[in-house]
Amino acid sequence: MHLTKKTATMKHIESFAKLLSSQQLVFVKHSPAQYAKYKYCLENVAHHTQQFGGKPICGWRFRNHEPQGMPQQYYLTAEHHCIWLNNDILLDITPLPQDKVLYPLMNQGNHIFLPDNNADPIWNSAMLAPLPVQYYAIDNNQSLKEYVNVLQEKEWNTYQEELVEALSTVGTSLQAKKIIEKITRDKYFTTLWSNIATT
């Protein structure tokens, strides 16, 4: 497993997962489809479902990070992700990045995945957009907490700007504002900054 005593443990991931969803963590087999593209999980699964049936399952997959200048301090990120469910079998059909440093946390080729029924992508007319990345410090170090909070806030601000720009091509600024308000109301970003792990 790509987890060591110096980085995240399943206990840390489970603590983080509870902030995101009441559903249970699962291991998902990675089996990329031939035509699938990296970073396009929503489109990949939608196309696969049209071709072969089944249905998309949205949720979160996890990565471990070590901040520069903070040796032995680590934080987790949860990336919005979509997998394919067919005949009770969960498959991640989206290719991994070439750089293994960017791999999600895995166990013998199986991804650690958190299904989340509330993690539907943003959908407006012809545009489909994933939800923003979530951040979580796995240590009670105050500097690490502050570092992670800054990353989370930057992520949210950038996401809002990009979403408004993207929506402007298919909707109105008022529609964009309503969608952003909905995301905020549905807990993403507004709760996690203060819910940092205390080990």
C-alpha cells in the first residue's frame, strides 16, 4: 500500500472521509478504458455508461502530500472523482497520470475511494464540472494547519473564478452565483477549514 508510518494512515483517511460523507470507504479496481482520458473522469464514465450500461458513482479519492519546508509533516487532499458501477462491480476507468508522484492512494492497484451521494458534479446546460479539491492536515502542528487552510481558501477562490468564467459561456452571472451559493450551502469549503485533524 502507498501508505507508510511517516505519511497518512487509514485512520487519517477515515477521519477525513467522515467530514466529507457518511458513506463507507471502498477499494476500487483500476481498469482504464482504452479511449478514456486522464482528468476527464466525468466524461469517461458518462461515455462508458452510454456504451455498456451501468451507472456513474461520484465521490472522492485521496492523495498524500508533504509541504516544502515542513519535513515529516503531511496533509491529505480529496479529489472529486467518478467511477463506474456495473453488476455490483466498481471500476475506475480513468487513466492515471504519467508522474507516479500524482497517483492517488492505492493498495495493490486498487484505489481508496469514498462514494458520496452529495458529490454530484456541477451541471449547467452543456457544461459539466467537478467539485473543488478538499484539504486536510493529518497533524496538530499549527503551522501545518495554517498552511492547509491557505491552500483550501486559494482552491475555493480559484474554483469560483473559473466556474463563473465557464458558466458565462452557457448561462448568466446570476446562474453562476446561485450555483456557487448551492455548493457553499451544501458544506463544501465552509466547514472543512476549521475541522483540522488533531491526531
